Amino acid sequence: MSATAQDYATRYKQAFETGTLTQGAFHTERDGRQLACALGVIGPDINDAKDCPAQIMPRWLAQMVPKFFDRQKQDAAFLWGLEFTAELARLNGSVPFSVVYDWHANVVCPLSIKKAEKRGRDPEPHKALQALHLRALDGEKISAKEWRPVLKIAFADNFAAVYADADADAYTRTYAFAYADAYADADAWNKLAVGMTECLKRVPTPEQEQS
């Protein structure tokens, strides 16, 4: 099994170059070849996001990868994985949770605002949610009391319950894709996936922070 994010990037690139990537299955066999998805290439024991070693990427990000990878068109997904794994290698697998706020504020919410405007709906709920994510990205601690009414307006009530305890783990399990699931087409998912990679690129390495 790949032990580091650097190993993971190497294994993904090898799978890309040898044509052994596949969508929709962690591991499968075709024409005598052993194929694997973006997470499956980590190793033969990876059959779920929870199997992803923490030193490669945090659990919340591993949970996102199958949807990013499977819901894009194949060529786009395979290319996306090259950049995604390269960024993980650059960061040594150490991805701060602030990336989630960045992704929602600068990728998901803008898409939702645009979608609302295109359909003649009020974009203000999405703008309000974007403002909260921007504040959280800036390091502000936002209480459940403040998150809940904004989420309730932007989503169905069941998604608002995620912040009942302002629990980051509950956030990652339930909310990380609650918004994004509204996008059914492959092009939208490509924007969401590429947007996540761009968020990773904005994370400085320890060396960059010291310079």
C-alpha cells in the first residue's frame, strides 16, 4: 500500500499511463487487467474512503474523491486526478479543514448563485451562505446558532441539522456534498472537482509559510 501522499501520486500517475484507471469501482478486472479508481490505486486494501490512510489525505477529503472522480466524464476525471494527487504530494497529505470553507465560498456557492439567477430564483440565500464560509475561511469561529438559519434557508431543513452541535465531523459526513449534489451534470462536477484542486493549490507548504 502507498505509505505517503508522494507514493499515492506516483501510483496514480502509473495507473494513468498504463490505462488501468476505472470509474465506478474501487477495484475490478477487465481484459485480464486489474483496474482501480482514484482511491483504489492507493492499494488493494482500499475499498472505501474510510480505508484511505490519514497520511495521504484527511478522511473528509477522501470521502469527496469518489464523487469527484466518478461524476466527471472519464477523460476529464483521469486528468483531474493527476493534478489532485500532485497537490496532495506537495502538501505531504496535510490538508487543513479550511480548504472546505474555501471550496464552498469560492467554488460551490458561486455556482449556486449563478444557477439560481439563471432559473429566476433568489440568489441571496446562497450569497448569505457564501459570506459565512468566507468568514470561516478568514479564521472566525461561527456558532451553530448563526449557521443554522442561513443553512435552513439555503437548503432543506434536514441539512440545517448538521450544525446542531457545530461538530466538524458531522459537517464533513453530511454537509460536504449536500450543496454540491444539486449538480447532476458532468461539466458541473468537473468545475467542482477542479475547484477543489485550485483550493489545494492555495494552501502554502510549511516552507512557503516560513519564507
